[in-house]
Amino acid sequence: MTGGRVIHNLALVGFMGTGKSSVGQLVAAQIHFRFSDTDELIEARTGKSISGIFAEGGESQFREYERAVVEDLTGFYRTVIATGGGLVTQEENLNSLKTHALVVCLWASPETIWARVRHQMHRPLLQTPDPPARIRQLLAEREPFYRRADVLVNTEMRSVKDVVHHVIHQFRLARGHPSHP
Ligand code: S3P
């Protein structure tokens, strides 16, 4: 599936609360890659918080910043990149990631996602009267995009450690180095 591609990086995609940042940091430490997070890159580039961007310019402004950061990622090397949950819903973003990274999607059910994010209500897209319903709706809309990742990893009923091992294994296989990063 990844034949002919040069894979320098590992991109983690998937809905908020699927563990992209925690898994990504652990994977990066184990394979001696840098770790980067697209939301943090956007905040550094704009000098604004994600919530501030949504409040001032709305989601469309945020998605523009996201596209610009995806462009920057093409110059990254030996980096594990955790992406914002909606980033791959713009097809060109996913296509761009695939030019330099193995794209791994972390998956969880809406119920598990809600259980994981319910105490972290800073997320602008969950500022609604019924966040569980919003999660179900967004996840259903986004599922076809997430399924376009190179590898889909179900995080349900699995420890973070197990997910990390699985992601590293898939990355090594894709790079053709089963025992080295
Ligand atoms: C978003 C997810 C967030 C952040 C922004 C929008 C989304 O990132 O990019 O709030 O569209 O799902 P995380 O997935 O890291 O929470």
C-alpha cells in the first residue's frame, strides 16, 4: 500500500480523544524521532490559542491555518506528527501527509471518546448542549476520511503501551526495517 513512497515521518490522525498526543510522544521517544503536534504548530505560527482562533475567525479560519501547517510538514524529517482531529477531512491534507509519512489512524467508539474528553472541555467543537451527540455525528461524518489512512488501529480495550507497540511495528514494516526505526 505504501510502495514507492519515501516514508520519513509518522503521522497520527483520528478523532480527538483517541490518544494521538500520548501515543505519539511515547512512539517518538522509543524510535528516537522528534514529536510535533499540528495544533501546537498553529498556535506557534499565529501566536493565538486554538480556542482564540475559533472564537475570532471561526472554523474556516482554523482550517486555513491547518492547511498552511500541513504544507510546512513536507519539510519535516524523522518526526512523529500528531494531527488535529479534523485535519484529514480536507483531502489535500491527507494526500500531502502521505507524500512523506506513514499515516496511522487511531480509532475509538463515540462512547470511549466521550469518556476520555468529558473532563477536557476546552475543545471548541464540543461547546454544544449535547457533546456526546456531536461526537457521534462528527465521527460518522469523518469515518470515510479516517479509513483512508494507511493503517487503522483500534484503541478500544487496549493499553496505551500496546497501541504504541503496534504503531511502531507497523511503522517498521512500512519502512522495510522490521527491527530498526
Ligand atoms: C479538532 C480537534 C482538535 C483541534 C481543534 C479541532 C477537530 O485537535 O485541532 O479543536 O476538528 O476535531 P485534537 O484532535 O488534538 O483534540
